Amino acid sequence: MKTQVWITASVYVLAAIVCRRLDLNVEPYPFLQVVSVAVFEKLPIQAALSPDASGSGDATESNQLNLLGF
């Protein structure tokens, strides 16, 4: 149990250091979420964290399934 707490704290501190060194305007927790999803993509971290990285809203809406016409 103690080891898990220390590992979690260490990863959070390392994420904060990376965010600071890369001059990213994002908190460590969202940074870790993006890294966990985009770790296998060939995409720079700055591009993954930019607001327009998700693409246009129309493209994501067209990929969504329609549930009962809502």
C-alpha cells in the first residue's frame, strides 16, 4: 500500500515537472490522461494538448451513433 502511494505521488510530481519544462498550460492530471491515451500515437505532446487537437465538432458528431433519434 505504501509503495502505491509513493509511486502515485512520484508520477504526479514527474508530470508536473514535464508540464513546467515544456511550458504547457495544463494541470498534471489532464496531462496524464492525454499521455495515457496518446502514448501509442505518433503525435507531439503539444499537439495532443492543444484545444483544436480533437478536430472539428462535426467530424466527431458524425462518428457518434444515434440512440432513439436523440
